[in-house]
Amino acid sequence: MRIKEWWAKLRSKPVTDVIKHKHRFVVMDTDTFKEKFSFQLSGVNLFVTVGITVIVLILLTTVLIAFTPLREWIPGYTDNAMIEQTYANARKIDSLETQLSEQEWLVNTIQAVLSGKELGDDADNVRSDSTSTLQQLAVVYRRSHDDTLLREEVEREDNRYQVKAAAPAAVPSTESASALSHLFFAPLKGKVLCRFDAAQRHLGADLSGAAGQPVYAAYGGTVVSAQFTAENGYVLTIQHPGNVITVYRNNSSLLKRQGDAVRAGEPIAYVGNSSLREPGPHLHFEMWVNGAPVNPEEYISF
């Protein structure tokens, strides 16, 4: 029976007959016409078989997408681990921002308390535990009258070692003249490379010396400054009686610190080589009287 005839005969029958009527499907060898296999199938069986096959395929596809890495190849799906990590990072960032904001407020408030200022109106915006902590700190670090007196005393002690600028005096005062009448030691025995010249802003004398040669204090006094500068190397400043100050620049290292008492002729540093004005190892030596620079060669024989 041809397919068209079979289809025409099938359409002419009622639907119930088509569903219930069984058909036999045979697979045969075209050369020998030997039957390979055959099976019977009705309309109901065909519908059930196709339906079950479709449902199984849908279930298998769903399982593959939901529980296997194949879902990452489908557009719109992402890795669950990546999503969880993203949410975790977002929560951590929010927490860190909150903690950083509170710590910044805490530091600013502590600084205000230590400096004696009153807390601002934003204190109410902090959590209760932080506020209570700050209140305790405010009680502990609140500046008292004794603390104020102690601060003033410490400041007075510090000011004792500070160089106070005075108005330049053309003629030294009686006290300064008395101090200048004493014998000053040469800080370094050597040739004068560059002399005092106020017009050229060279406020001292450059003395030649060997690298590492000791530098001596010109007179007894107190070290008011001992520091390092990129232009002048190690610099030492000594204040003497009568408002006389001597400055020693271009040192490779220092033997004294701020606040140390020195005697005349005592080693205080070593000659260095860091000056931009005069190359080679040497000492730049200055003398100041009443806040005005003077020519060291007028008082010291080098």
C-alpha cells in the first residue's frame, strides 16, 4: 500500500478508529525481502511514546543546565561561586567603609579633646558604644590646671635652647663686647677659602681641611641646634654668653646633640664635603652677635 493511499484511507476513518487501530511496521532486506524486525503501534501508543520522549529530553536538559558546568556556556548564566564572592566582597566593602568612617570620626574627636576643644554636634551620629568610649577619653584627657602649668613649664625649658632673632646691631652691646673680648679658639686650622662677604650673602668663612678632621667649639656654650640639611650636610649651632652664636656647617657627622653643654676647644663634629658653594672638604664657620652676622676673622686667627 502506498503512503498516499494509506493516508487517504486513514483520513476516511473516524478518529477513534485511528487512535485504536494498530499498524505494523516492518523492516525488511531489499535484496532477500527477509524481515529484520517489526513492531505494532497504534495511535495511542505513538502519542504516549512521543510524549514520554519529549518529557525525558526536557528533564535531561534541565538537569544538565542546573547541576553541571554546561550552564556556563549558556548566555545569561554565571558561576554561582563568582556571584557569592561578589556579594561577600560587597558586604565587606560596606562594613569597611562604615568602620573607616567611625575611626576617622574617633581620631578627629580625640585630637579635639587632647587640644582642649569641645566636641562637635556630630557626636550624636556615632553609635552609643563609640560615644561612651569618647566620653571616657574626654574625662581622662581633659586638660586640667596642673596640666596647663606643666605645659607652660616645658615650653619655657624648650625656649631656653632656641635661637632668638634680635635686631641687627651695628655696635655690640656691653655684654656682647665683653663676651667677644674672650679668647676664641679656631674651630679648624686651615686656609681661608672664601671670606666673609655680607653683600654676596656669604655670612661666614670657609676653612679648608681634610675629610674627617675634627671640628672644635670656638667657645663654651650650649648646643641649640644639631641637624642635617641636604645643602650644608650636618649643621651645629652653639649659643655662647653675651648673645653670641657660632654656626658650623658642612660636617660629615656630629659629636653633640641639642641641649649639650660644650667647652671651648672641645671636638664637636668632623669635616665633611657637601657644600654646593665651595667644593672639597672644608668647614663653613659663622659668628652672630645680637642676631647680626660678623666677620669671624676679626675675632679668630685661623
